[in-house]
Amino acid sequence: MTSAHPLWIDFHCHLDLYPDHDALIRECDREKIATLAVTTTPKAWPRNRDMASRAAFVRVALGLHPQLVAERAAELSLFETYLPEARYVGEIGLDAGPQFYRSLEQQEQVFARVLRACAEQGGKILTVHSVRTVAKILRAIEEHLPLDRGRVVLHWFTGSRVEAQRAAKLGCYFSINREMLRSPSRRDVVAALPADRLLTETDGPFVRIHNRTIRPADVKAAVQELAEVQGMTVDDMAALLVANLRSIVSA
């Protein structure tokens, strides 16, 4: 993700949805936070790409958010136009929550087409949304994205232990945020995840911390809690996460 040496990782953050987007890019560089700035529509790609073009620690992902598919499916061709210049892809995926269930079939069609395009080009790293759709997501990956054609990071994973095991066998990584560790059942699933497949994220600005909007630098709190869940020191966990990032980027 970067030839520099990061201290922390925020592998899923919507930098362009903060009012101080440009300042936040500089903050990530200053704090040495390897940050993946995801986008929700292909139309957002050029501006995000250009703003981060000189950043040492910020990379931009080309996205088409499943929650926007019903109104933005026509941008899929634009997504495919930009894809050759994007190493990172996201936010993409499926959402079967009550508000978006009606578009699920269309979401599945779009997601399959995105996976096929990524497989055709190869070398992409995808950050994937999977609300109430983990089984569908994994089936689509099996069908359309061979392990040697790309890597998937399951963002804010809420599946079961069995689904996590299946995902790991497919080569998936998991990006963990503080909110995922609030419930005992979620902590149990995260505790069972392979340590060498873990990354961290904030999903800012959709999360609050200390009565304010979370920022990439707050990912340190996720590292601390993840270390506790995995039975490691914070320093060891931080080092492991950086090693995992280098592994997925070099694959």
C-alpha cells in the first residue's frame, strides 16, 4: 500500500465525507497511518485520486456502494472505465438490510460484474461490505474471483465462525473496528479469526468515539482492543497488522 513505514492501519475510511478532507490526508501522513480512502460512487474517484496523489500513506479505492446501486447502477460502465488505474476497489458488496433488500438482486448482478472485471485485470485488493449477505458474498467470490486474481478484505464482518472459516479458506482478510468488538458474540468470532488475516479500520465518519466523529488516528483504540481479544500486546498486534498489510499488498 505504501513504500513508507506505517505505524497504524485504517483500511476502510470515507475520507471524502469529512469536511476537512485535505487536512485529514495530511494528518494520516503525519501520523503514519496507512489509510484506504474508499469511495461510494465511481464519479467520486477522480477527485479522491487526485487529492491523495502526493500522499505517502493514503491510497484511494474505486467504489460503487451496494446501498447506492438502485440509483447508481448506470455508473457501472464508468466504474469499469476507471478500474484499470485502480489497485484498490471499494466500497463494494451486498446489503440485505431492510432499507436495501428490494435492490438485492440488482446488487448481486453488479457485484458479480465487478468481481469478474477485477478477476480479468488481476491484482486488485477489494474491501467488501456484507450486511446480512456473508454467504452470498462468499459464493460470489468462489464463482467470480479466483484466489490468484485478487484479494478480498471483508469490511465490518458480521458473519458466523463457520462463515469466517470459509472466508479464510478463500484467502479473505478481515478489517476490524471498535464497534465490532462491543458485543461478546462478535468478540468471540473475532478472537477465532486467523491472526495473519487481520487488518484494522475506522469506517469513519460513520462511527463516533468520545462523543465526536471518529478519525483515522482513532484506529489505535481498535488495535488495543483487538490485541486484548487476540491475547497479544498492543505493540505485537500493531507490528502484526503492518506485516499483514505488506503481505496482502505484495501478493
